[in-house]
Amino acid sequence: MTNPERPGGQNSATILLGAALAAAILAGLSVFAYHANRAAREREQDLVRNGFSAWIEERAVAVSSIALWDDAILHLDNAFDAEWSHQNVGEWLVVHEGFQVALALDGADQLIFSRGPDAFDGEDAQRIINDLARPLIANVRYQEQTRGPISAHFEAARGIPARIESHVVARLDDAPVVLTASLVQPDFGAALPQSDRAPIVVAVDAIDEAFLALMSERFLLEGLKLGPLAAPTRSSLARMPLLDADGRTLLVLEWRPERPGTAMLTAFMPVILLMLALLGLLGWRLHMQRVRATEHLILNEARASHLAFNDSLTGLPNRLKFGEKLQRSISQIRKSGGSFAVLCIDLDRFKEVNDTFGHEAGDELIRAAARLLGGACGPDDMLARLGGDEFAIVQPAASRGDADELARRLVSLLRDPVDLEFGRVFVGCSVGVAIIDDPAMDATECFRRADLALYRAKDQGRARHVFFDIEMDTLARGRIELREMLRTALTHGDVSIVYQPQVNHLGDLSGVEALARWTHAERGAIPPSVFVPIAEESGLIDALGAYVLRRAFLDSRRLPNLRIAVNVSATQIRKKDFALNLAELVDETGVDPSRFELEITEEVLLGDDPMIRATLETVRRLGFRIALDDFGTGYSSLSYLQRYPIDKIKIDRSFIANLGAERNADAVVGAIVRLARALNLDVIAEGVETESQRLRVQAAGCGDIQGYLPGRPAPIEEILRLAASMARAAAAPAPPQADMGLRQRA
Ligand code: C2E
Ligand code: MG
Ligand code: MG
């Protein structure tokens, strides 16, 4: 049997799985948010980088508004004009355009004008030129040279010349600045420089609060500041490095970029958490359902396996479990030798209790018996209920002595009356015992032996125990063989009928009883006491009964004026269609049913079965008479005699045999006869063998007799002869008939 998974182990696995799922969802969302954030940050960084270039371009345009101008050629190159320089370079660039410093150099790169913040002087200006502006100036001069003479530009009428400029990010007194150097060029060519080196305007922009404010406003940057050159303070910050002329990071702009992923995560987090919670709840519910289903399964399986192995009425092990125990006991003796015992137990009067008091009482009796038998068993013995009132015990490691002791205990326990709710009953039990010491034997054989012994115990009069011996086996096998032989005999017509005479008080032949006979080719005559029970057990009784009835019906035509008694077994009469078949046979053979007497035994009446009563009533309505055979040997009760449609009783031959031998025998026979008379029933004595018996039976008031004295069972021809001779004797009272001793005794 497979064990289903335990719910406990599943528990943690399911919880882990759920947690992993939730974690995976959250991790997935976080990764998504991270990537969204990073993309947004990179986009902003690009934007700011481009914006910074655009800003530098703007500043260059602002410087060129002075540098690219005919006036600038006139006032800075052709003739230096201090006033003009103050107005246009100083005021315009510094005050109006917001540059920190504005300088002008002549064609020989000599400072000709400077303007800066309050304390700014010529020395400061020279320092800017020397320390910071030299590379720019060189660059501009290089471009100027590459451009060629400006006069050629105008001669070629190429319009306003392109700006020639250069810029760089640098540090001025530790403060970051952007320097722009722009070559002075005429815009319309009204004035031309006097040499091939024109003046240069240099402007310095501070990267200061105002710059940061401008950038922040323009690109909607939050928290824009100059960050450290080293690693960023927070990885989530956006950074843009500004490089100097040599490509070294001079400063870093740092700001808090937009974080759309985080924003989304934050916005959706309550919903996500809710969903996760719901998912968790759902998962939990499913899990609990599964746990419950598994528990249910385990429980059901346990229940099913209990039911499969235990009897529901008593809770005792059933046949299956008993078989396993038997198997184990065999294995045990196979391993370590020794012997064990198998006991089969049958309650002797269970059927009566069940039939008389009903099934509830029967069940109660079974339970009570189970308790009593269980009480007699040892701790290692297994008591099982095999069905109905059949119990069995395996007594492991038991000798014949042990088994004998146990069997005695069982029989004696059940000999005492058992008190049920329905009253006190005497049950009794029979026990068959088999001692098993042959390890080669199989469980079926062990059981069969105990069962055979049980049959023998019942045969021997019940309320006892019997040990199996091998001779029983031979007998049992003989029965099986006989059954097959009987089957063949019935189909081959080897069964025949004899008739035994019945005479009245005058000694006149009044009827016959049909009795079946079977003579086997090799085994000779087999008595009905042997083959009738075999036929009943095997179901062959239907064929046998039908044959006897048909034969008797057909023979009745040859036996006019004689009543014919036919034995009908209990098994036969319990069949639903018994009455119907009988009626059909009557129709078919055209006999008069009133000439026939069906002999039933008291066993038929037991249990007060309404169906049997109905059958008997139908049979009686058809015209048959009913006789109660072997009266006094069964469980006759006065009430049966009153309730059932009975016409006659046949006093059993055991009472007749006792006449003259036992003191009360005459009184008993007399009582039976008086009872019959009181109930208005006919009565006949069976088994009358001697004249003395005949006289005593007659003295008791019974004139009708059957037995060896009036005549043995004989073939119909003999009966016919007898009837004929009796008819002759009746016609002329003459010498007595020697052969059958009839008439002359009457
Ligand atoms: P039963 O119906 O009580 O039949 C009477 C039995 O007593 C017969 O034995 C008969 O031969 C025997 N008997 C008759 N007179 C005497 C006598 O003076 N002394 C002794 N000792 N015995 C006598 P049988 O023929 O061996 O039949 C035995 C039983 O077998 C019958 O008892 C009946 O129960 C059963 N049986 C016989 N034939 C049939 C049948 O066709 N159908 C059924 N169902 N049962 C039958
Ligand atoms: Mg009979
Ligand atoms: Mg009889």
C-alpha cells in the first residue's frame, strides 16, 4: 500500500514556492524600474551635455556680436578707441551679456582692453591671458592663418565671414569658468584690418550659481550642483563631467534625474502589494484545500483498509487478514519449525436465533459470540470472522495440547446461555481443529483441513471439537467424486424409484412412499442418506426432485386407488418457482393432486418464512396434501403445526425403535398421536419392523404404519403384484399372504 505524501512536508514547500513567486514578481518589477530609471538618467545626461554645448555656442554668439563687426575693426584695429572699447567690449559683454571678464588683444596678442569685476585690474587680465587663454589664442591665430586674408573673402563676395573662435573649460582662482576667444572680423567689409593678424576678444563665463540656475530652469533639473570629481555621492544621481583642454575632468555637474521606474513602482506598489496579498491568500486557500484533501484521502484510505481487513459487524479481522496471518504462520514454521493450529468455529443454533428473533438479534448474537470467543484467545492468537456465524482462529506456535485446551475453552464458553436484549439463548458452538506442522502446506489447505474437521464436529452432534485427520480428507474427496458421479447418474437415468407400502389399521395397502434409489455400476447401491445431502449441497436436488416427482406422477396411473407420498427437500421448496413447476407438471401429466402427499421436514418450517408458507398454501390449493416427515427429530413447535397447512405427521422411526426398549417410549408415541388428533391431523408411524411395535403403535392410537413389517421399499412391479394379491384376498378371504405379511395381521 502506498503512503500518500504527508501534508506537513508539502506545507513548507508550498509556502516557499509562494514566497519565491512573490519575490520573483517584486524583483522583476524592481529590475524593470531600475532600467527605466537608468534610461531616463542617461537621456537627461545626453540632454544636459548637448545643452551645455548649446550654451557655449550661445555665449560664442554673444561674443561675436562684438567681434564680428566692421565697427570693431575700426575701433580696435585701425585705431584703438578706449571709449568705444569701454562701451562695447566692457559694458556690453560684462554688464549686458553677463560675462565675468572681457578682454581685447591687438594683432600682436597684447592686452589692449580689460574689464572684470570690481577689484579686477590689468595684472589679473594678463594672468588670464598667460595662464588660461594662450592655447585659445594660438588656436584662433591658426584658424586666422588658415582662413587667409579677409580682403579675399569680401572680394569673392562670400557674405559675412564665419566666426573664428575657440573655447575651453578651465579654473580661474579655483572657480570653474568657460573661456571664449573670438577673432575680430569685419561683417560687411566696410573696414579691413591693417595687418593679417586682427585683434581677439576674450570673454570669461563663470560657472556659478547663475549658470546652475539657468541650466536648472532650462532643462528642468532638480538639485543641480557641482559634484565631487570622485565617485558620485549616490549612484542614482545623474552626472555630467566637464573636460578641460587636455580632456581631464575639471568638474562634474550633478543632479537628481527623473526616476520614472521608481515613480511607477511607488504609484503601483499598493496595487501590487494588494495583488500579491490576494495571490497569497488564493495560494493559501488552495494549499489548505490540498492539505485537507490529502488528509481526507489518508483518512479514507485508513478507513478503506480497515474495512478491507476487518469485519464491520464485530471489528474482528476478516477473511483477507486471516489469510495473511495464516501465511505468516506458515512462514514462521518454515523458518523455525514447530507447529501452529487453525480452528474453525461455527455457532450451532445461530440460524434458529436469527430465524426466530430476526436479524437484529442475529447480529447481537454474533457480536456477543465474538466477545466470548475473543476472551478465550491468547494474546498472539488471531480471531477472525469469516462471514455469517463462521469464525476462525490462528493459534501460532501451538501444539496439539494447546489447541485442544483452546478448543475446549471455546466450546465450554458457548455452552452457557447468552443473554441478548431479546432474551436468553443457548447457542453452542462446534470447532474443527487442524494442527499444521508441514511447512510445504498452503493457507487454503490449512483452512480446508480445519473446515473439514468442523463438518465432522457438526455431524457428530455439535457442541464439540474435532481434530482433523487424514481419513476425513479421503471422505471429503469421496464426496466430491460422488457428486460428479450423481450428476452423471441423473443424466444417464441411473436413478430409479422404489415404493414402500403404507397400510391402515386393517392391514390394507393404503398408499406408498416413493424413495429414490441409485445403483452405481461399480460401487453398487448408494443410500439416499448419502446422495440426498450431496444433491442438496451441490444443487443437483432440483434435478433429482423433479425426476422423482415426474416418475411418481407417471407411475400413479399404474397404482390406482393408492396414495403416493413423495419426499421434497427443504432446498427444493425454498425455490421461488417450486409451486409453479409443480402445477405445470400436474398439467402435463394430467394427474389428480389429491392422490399425492408431499413429505416435508420440520426444517422447512423453521424461521416462519412467509414465502415458504405461501408456497405450501399454493401447493395445498392445487390439491396436494402435506405430511411432516420424521416428526419429533427437528425443532417442531406446536405453533408451526397450527400455522402451516399440514395434513399429516409421520412419527419418526427413532420413537418406534424405542418402543419396548425405553420406559417412556409408549407414552411419547401416545402423546404425539393425541397431539395430532387434537390438531385434526392424520398420523402414521414410520419404521415399524416388528409385530410388537405394530401392536404398541396401534395401542397408542395410530393405525397407519409404514416399515419393514408391512413391506420394504420395492420396485413398482412388486407393489403392483402386492396390490393385486391384496385385491384378490379382499374378494375371497382365503389363505394368508406369506410374502409380505399383510392383511392377516389386521
Ligand atoms: P424418509 O423419507 O424418512 O424415508 C424412510 C426411510 O426409512 C427410507 O430410507 C426407508 O427405506 C427407511 N425405512 C422404511 N421402513 C423402515 C424400517 O422398518 N426400518 C428401517 N430401519 N428403515 C426403514 P431410505 O430410502 O434410505 O431414505 C432415507 C431418506 O432419504 C428418506 O427418509 C428421505 O428423507 C430421503 N429420501 C429418499 N428418497 C428421497 C427423494 O426422492 N427425495 C428426497 N428429497 N429425499 C429422499
Ligand atoms: Mg419420507
Ligand atoms: Mg421419515
